[in-house]
Amino acid sequence: MAWKKYRFGTQFYDALSGEWAVYRSGRVAGIALMGLNAGDTVVDIGCGTGLSFELLVDAVGPTGQVIGVDASAQMLQVAAKRAVRNGWSNVRVVQADATQLSAADLAIDGSVPRVDALFSAYALSVMGNHSTVLARAQRLLAPGGRVGIVDMQRPVGAAKIFTPLARLACRMGGADIEAHPWEWLIQRAENVTQLSRRGGHIQAVAGTLK
Ligand SMILES: C[S@@+](CC[C@H](N)C(=O)[O-])C[C@H]1O[C@@H](n2cnc3c(N)ncnc32)[C@H](O)[C@@H]1O
């Protein structure tokens, strides 16, 4: 259970995650590539402390919805506080294991929302079985829905000298640097777009699933 690593010290996650120096650039790229529309409902898989919420809220606007899913109650506590602090009344969090995610998990009062888009940043490489997670999430997605995946790999080209640092960052977060979860999307999606950041360490891929 990879998420069990994310039960302790969650109040320090944002400060220690290298967000502003390295990883924010990836979520900015991934969310831009998704081309979300005002009013969309987007599910953030493995949302953690909600570091992607602000960008997602901006993209879907006040009539859209952001649903953050994570297995760790402690990470979600930080995410929920972030939403309240910022007055994002269209953000809610759901505690669920993404490998078992079902429509019932997303329902409110028995009503399942239409899911227009799925997003995941730096979480699928932690989950170990990203193919299962993505196949399950695809079942919840409306036809023609957008999917955005942001995750890590070894740096390339001249940036290869930073490989030990990249490996250390992944090891500390429990991520498999060789997982390359975006490949699942590239193999199945239409209109695929891709951006690379931080010497290739960060890959952002978006596409449309039928
Ligand atoms: C490295 S953090 C990334 C969090 C956030 N997406 C971000 O960009 O900062 C990985 C997150 O995945 C969650 N996670 C790992 N396995 C999970 C699973 N099977 N189901 C749901 N969440 C899971 C962890 O609890 C953790 O919050």
C-alpha cells in the first residue's frame, strides 16, 4: 500500500516537495494541455494536499467542479483545509483507494456526477499499478473525456547529470522513476499532446479517450 507512506508529516509535504523549484512547472503544463472548459468536472487522482487545485479551479471556473481523490486521510485533511482557506466551494475531497475507485465513491446523495476529465500529478508512479488505476478511472469518464498525466522519469540529454537527484526525489516519495504512466495514455488516446519540463525529468501528457 504505497499511500501508507503518506500518513505522516503531511503538514510538511508542500514545503519538502520541491514544488516551486521543480514540480509546479509540470502541473502547469499538464493542466494547460488538457484544455479544460468552464463548467467541467475534473477528478484529481491521488490529489495529495491539493497542490493542483488552484490551477484546476481556474480552468473549470466557478460553475465547474474539482473532486480530489486520495487514499490518505491525512493528505486529504490538508487538501480540504486548502479548499476552505481559499473559498473554493466547488472543490471536494474523497477518500478512496484509486485501484478500487467506483462511481459510488464520487456520488453525492446517490447522484453520480458526469466526469469530463481525469487528472493526475506525481501520483500514478507511486501507486505501483497505474494501469489498473487508469482503466478503472476510464470507466467513470464521459465519452470524449480528457485525461492529463504529469509524472517523472530520468532526466535526458545534458540534464542526465541530475539523474542521482531525480532518483533521490522519487525514492523519497516512493515513486518508481521507470513507471512512465503517461505511456498508458499515449497508447489509447486521440489528440495526444506532450510537454517536457526540467531536463525531461517531468513529462506532461494529455489526450482524449473515447
Ligand atoms: C507524491 S504524492 C502526489 C500528490 C499530488 N498529486 C501532488 O501533485 O502533490 C502521491 C499521492 O498519491 C496517493 N496515493 C498513493 N497510492 C494511492 C492509491 N492507491 N489510491 C489513492 N491515492 C493514492 C498518496 O496518498 C499521495 O497523496
